Amino acid sequence: MGDETGSIVLTLWEDQIRRFAANDVVEIRQGYTNLFKGSLRLNVGRNGRIEKVDRKLEKINTRNNLSEKTHIQIPWYLSESRPFSKRRKKRR
């Protein structure tokens, strides 16, 4: 899967696999990325949508393949910028 900015491995499941062929141009809404064995993957998921569109892409940038690079996933609880912080109860 790719466009002029880069490319990534797209994970499809069940009926999605048979709906698309190589060189189809698709639009994904509410997709998400995750890491699988250090490789970045694009997923449609349950709440996402993927549809063929009548559009032509001039060039696909395969040199910037985000799935070929190894990414290290740091658990959120070890990150310096935690997404959630514990709230301490005030003692009376």
C-alpha cells in the first residue's frame, strides 16, 4: 500500500482480501497502525472502512517503505510522556 509520500504493509482480513487486487486505488477511513515484530503495519479494523476509488496515482514512493524499517516499541508506562497519569487521593 502506498502513495507519493511512502509505502506500508496493509493487513486485510476475511472478505477484505477478495475485494481488492494489486494496483487498486483505495481510500481508508479510521484505519490505524500497529507494530508486528518491529514492523509498522496499516490496518482497517472493525470500525474502519476501505473502498476502491476512481483515482489514479502518478507515482508510489517505495523508497520510503515504513514497514521495512525496524521500530522499537516502548511500553507507554515506561515513556517519559505518559498518556495517562495517576491521580492521587488527597488525605484529609
